[in-house]
Amino acid sequence: MISKSQDVHILSSYDFHKSKNVKDKGRMNKIVQYTMLQFKQNIPLEEISQVVNLSKSGFCRYFKNSMKKNYMEFLYEIRVQYACKLILEKELGIKQISYEAGFNNPSAFSQIFKRLKGVTPNKYRKENSNRYL
């Protein structure tokens, strides 16, 4: 019944690293874990690259090859997913949600949200407001 359901809600939109190399898996796990703990804060590339002992350019190359997207796009996806959760669960304004999700600029948040979700945060709220009642 579940496998045939048309009511699907994706919980995570990013791909996990599929390397068979144990060292690479450990490195990617450190990146994901650090990001999940710190995504509400500013995470400069210099900082995240130090977590896995790589230079900034080495980190960017490694991450892009592993995840097929750059680190900032990965970070934006996590922040937007968290914002979606806040939009559905809290009675906060969109501006407050943008700050809670780690964005410093509500306008940039709305643009990134629309690019990733295909709708504005307000429209997302309206379309999904009855979904979890």
C-alpha cells in the first residue's frame, strides 16, 4: 500500500556518498556531520575544509566529485529543508524562518527557496498548510 501511494514527501534531497573507499566515506561523513550540526551558522569554505584536513581548493574539488554539486548548494539544500520543516510546524513569519534556517538575507532565502522548491516560501506554506493536520 505504501509503495503504491501517490502521497509522497521527500525527507532528504541530497545524495549520500557512494564511494567504496573507507577513508573517503569517513571524510564525507565528517563533512555531512559537521554541516548538519552547524548549518544554521556561517560555514566558510576554509572552516569546512579544515574539518577534513584539505586545502580550500582540494576540498571543493573533492566535494564536487563526490556529491556532484558544490558545497554551498549542498548547504542551501539542508537549510531549505529545515526551513520547510519550520514553515509546516511553526507559526513564524518567513523572514524569521529565513534567519532560523541560517540565511542572513531573507530576499536571498526566498530566491534560493524558489530555485530549489519551485515555489516561494509563502506559496509552499499555503500549498502544504493542510497536509499535516
